[in-house]
Amino acid sequence: MASRFFLLFFAALGSVLFLSLPVHAQRSSQVFETSDNEIFRPKIQLGAGVISYFGDVGHLQGISRRNHLNTGFSVMLRNPINDAFEVNVFALFGNITAEERLPTDLYNFRTYLRMGGASLTYNFDHFLPKNRGISPFVSVGITTFEFNPKGDRLDAEGRSYFHHSDGTVMNLPEGHADLSDAVHLTRNFEYETDLRSAENGHAPYSLRSISVPVGAGVDLKINESFSLRLAAEYHFTNTDYLDGIAYNPETGAGRKGNDRFLYSNFGITYNLHHNKKTKTQPADAVPLGVPSSETDEDGDGIADFYDFCPGTPEGVETDERGCPLDTDGDGVPDYLDLEPHTPAGQPVNLRGVALTDEDIAYMHQVYLGEVFAVNYEKSTTSTADVERSNTGRAAKGYTLTVKNLDNLTAAELSKILSIRDVKSRIKDGRTEYFMGEYSSTNELVRAAVSLENAGLEYDLTYRNGSRVSELNPSFVEEDAFYEAYKLLYTGNKVTFRVQIGAFSKPISPKLFKEIPNVLVIPGADGLTRYISGSYDNIADAAAHRVDLLLKGYEGAFVTAYKKGQRVSLEEAGATMVKDESGMKERENKPQINKEFVSYAVRLGTFEGRIPAETLSKYMALGNVRPVRSDDGTTRYLFGSMKTRKEAEASAETLGKKGFADVLVVGEFNGEVIDADEAFDIRGE
């Protein structure tokens, strides 16, 4: 009997494993076929729970019923058919024990269950978000199982129990002539009596049956490999003899209908899935003997060893070298090119749009005005150059943190910006200004003297790995170099910086992602200033401003600081040409060129690979491009529009086509920003 049960179970298991194997496309001698689809592999689930019994015991017109803790254990192979349905093969092992106290007897039984079956699960994927952590489901299946109810009728010495009305257990029935000689017995809870052979007046029943489990529950995703499942399955069996007794229509004892049970369980699931690469490439694009497709990190069909452009965004079409296609050869790949058919030789901007004669003339004038038309003369009182401090983050070093500067006045702002190596960071929700970390006391003294000459107080700390110690600032004065540097740093040095813009409210850091060493300075006047660079000569500062102008930061201008105060460029030693408009500060000028800002419709955001079916839907729209973020996610954007109204109309149209998670966003220099920020910049 047991051998037939396990033969049936493993035959069903083999069928599911066979169905789960991937079907490999036949390859010709000219084309390599691969697929972007995720290959669905079985998930292994181990579960444990409680079995609740619903049968005749408890309905025998007795005095009371006692339910025991009935436990069960299960193992399941869950094989996804698609995103919504799974076919499962499972086995369940458990026991059912119950008893009912009758007026002059006690009916009890225990049966062990051995079950195997298959089920179909549906997780409501058609109605719920795709990237969800909690997934409800329903299921239905069919099983075959074995059982063998036995009763506790005899004690350890083989004597029969007789339960008397006063609750005692004797070896003789109540009313027996020799009851005075009866012996009290104690139950040993060994279920030794076969109830099928003990059943009187009934034909022998089968110890094998089937059930139809109907279930529901919820899956809780932990990560890509593991999930938890809480579930309950109600089994409608095809037998009335799980408890060894059937309903008696003459006396009404028992429960009408077949016996049933409920398996309430908790399980942990391990996912065996993996991904398969996609692309259709010419056979000669992949030389013989190349590493396997698992070494193709960007999934463009070209192994990393032969890929000239590793890290190509997912879904971008590539050439035989693995580089994104550039149809017009203007240096801007097609997926970023807003003008994909620019005439050959025509200069273009960073977005692939042809530059007009006016654009080129303007760029030339800016370059001349910023570099060749200025001549910086060093002050005759300046001292020898001193090697600048290394302010990179290190495992060991000194850090000087400026004290009590939450909202800077104009005077405090000038003091901060006059110090060439000062940096800013956000800590505990406030802006903090610091210098460091310095690995030698020589560097530390130079930094401390710079702060003291600017009239700024500071806290001093020393980091050694994860351990940070606070030091008394007077520690610096004990250094042998202190007095020498006090004389050396007379405060006549000039620091040049470039102010990117001043905004009435803080804006997204993404707008300055491509700019190094940005200082964020909230001022007492309600403006937040964004300042980049630190230079000892006007030429380098001017060149940096030109670079910012060409990237769309139209409000950028050069500033100079000396002796802890902001000074004019002339006072700093810059010889100006007749037309000074290129160097003068223009606070009222727009901060960012609105032509560099556009709108798009975000179709979806994905971690890792996008499902091939979803990618196919996106590509069918046309003008869809992927944008990767620093957190590892990839956004898929549709279109490039100049007005928010146009973008919202596109989003509404896409929503009617079934794209449920669309969202209007802004773009600036290839970075995704909030639509409200784009709206403010464009001044709509």
C-alpha cells in the first residue's frame, strides 16, 4: 500500500519537473537565439502546521469531546506557469486524534495521514501591482491519501477498558456481578486496536481515499530567493471513516456526510529561478570559444571580454562591438539622441541636437570673455605657494568642524568661502562645514590657522577607523609649526569660486550630480546658494564657469574672497575687458537654462532585469529609453516634451492603453527630477 502511494507521488513530481524544463530554440548556423524571459524553475517549500478535524467524534450524543493537538508537516514543489498561476506537487504527513466521552463509554481514535497531490494556485497578478511584497492567493487541487484509524482500547497488559459513569476506568463493565473484585486501570494512550476490524455491522472500508483541498493564504517576500507563506487548506474527503466510525441514520449518532479536515500551516519557500539572456545577434558577432553568456554583464549579447562598451543600458540596441547604435555618427548614441538624423559633420550639443551658427558664435564669445579677456596678476605681497591639503576621506585623520553656522549671514558666508579647502555635508538634518580629514599635524595646523585668520571657531576630532575622539583645539597651538604658519598666512591669498545659483528653496541634488565639490549654503536671507570649485587663479575659475554655462547653468558667475571678505574681481587682481557683462554677477539672471529641462512619462521602475513581456510592450510604443539610478534601479521613460500639459496628456493616453503606473517626471542633463521642479525651472 505504501509503495503504491509513493509511486504515485513521485510520478506526479516527475511530470511537474519535466514541464518546468526550458525549451531551447533550435539554432541555425547563422543566428544565435536567446531569450530575455525569466525561466520559471520550481520553488521548494517546507511547511508545518495544525490539522483541525471535522467528523463523527463530537456528534455521538456523548457528554463531552476532547480535541488533541494534531500536527502536520508538508513539502511542496511550486512551479510557476506564468506570473499569475502555479502548478504545485506536494506531500502531507500528519495525525488526527480525538475522543468523546459517552455516558458509559469513551470513544477515541488516532489515524496517521500520508498524502500526496497536486494543486493550482492563482495570486491575483492581473489586479495587483507587479512589484509587491505581499501577495494573496487561492488554490484548488486533488490528492490521494492513506489512513488507518486505531483506538486506545487495551492497557499495557492487554486488559480492556470499561469506562463507568462515575468516571473511573475498570477491567469489568458497570453492573457486572463481580464488580467488587474489579481492578482500576490507567490508560496508556497507546492506540493499538484496529477500528476497522472492531467495527460491527459495517462492511470493511477502504483505507485509501481522495480529497479536494481548497485553500487561501498570503506570500510574504523576503528577498529574491526566500519568501514566507501563511495558508489554510480545507480538505473535502471521499470517506466517512477517518475516525473509524460512520453516521448512524437510525440513532442519529455521528455527523452526516464525509469526514473533513483543515490544514493551517506556515511555510518557508526557496526560489530556484534564474534568468536567461536576450538578443538576436549575427553568429559572427560572438567568436568561437568565448565565455558563457553568464559573463555578459550588460546582457547585450556580446561577452564582456569582447565588449567595447560594457555597461550598456538594458534594452538598448548595440552593434557588433557591443556599443549603442549611433545612426548619424554625431557621438551621441541613438537612445539619448533627440535628433537621430543630424547631417554628417554637423556639430551637436550633449543631446544630439545640431548647433546653429548663433549657438556656436555664443559659445565662442563666452570662451573668449571668460579666458582670454582676463589677466590675473598675483599680488606682490603674496607668499610662496603652500601645498594644498588632502581632504579625501580616510580611515585615520584630523577633522575641523566649523561651529554654530546654521543660517549664514553675508559676513559669515564670505568667511566660509574665503577658505579654499572647506567642504559641506548634511548631518542630522543640518548643513555642516568642515576641513579634513588630515593625516599629519602639519596639514592640520595649516587648516586651523586658515580658520582662525577668518575669525571662525571650530571643533577638532580625530578618527581612527570607526573610533572618533574629540580633541581640545588648543592641541594645534602646541605644534612646532604653529607660530611659523601664523606668520606665513597673512590672509592676502585670494580664493576664486563659481556660484551656480541662489534659490528661494533647496532643490534636488540631482540637478548638480555631474558637478564636483558642490557647497550647499543656506543663508540668513532665505536663499540657498550652490557653489562649486575652489581656485587660486581666475583662469581656472572662469574655465569652470564656461563648463557650467554649456551644461545649462545660466546663473553661474565667478566670485572672489580675500581676508575673509568677498571682494570684486578687480580687487582680486583680474584685468577686465571693456565688456564686463560676462564677469559681473547677475543675481536676477535665470539660474538654469530651461531649454535643458524637459518632461517625460515614466512607464515603470525595475530592480534588476525587466520582464521580456513588459519590455516588448514598452519598445512597441517607440521613443522609450532606460535611465539608470545610483540605487541600482532602472526607470523607463517615454517621450521628451517641453510642456507639462503635453506630458500629462501623454500620460493619460498611456493609462487608457493599460499602462497603469505612469507618472510625469522632469529631466535635466540626463537626470530624472521631480515634475514640480521642472515646472519651476521652465517658469510655466
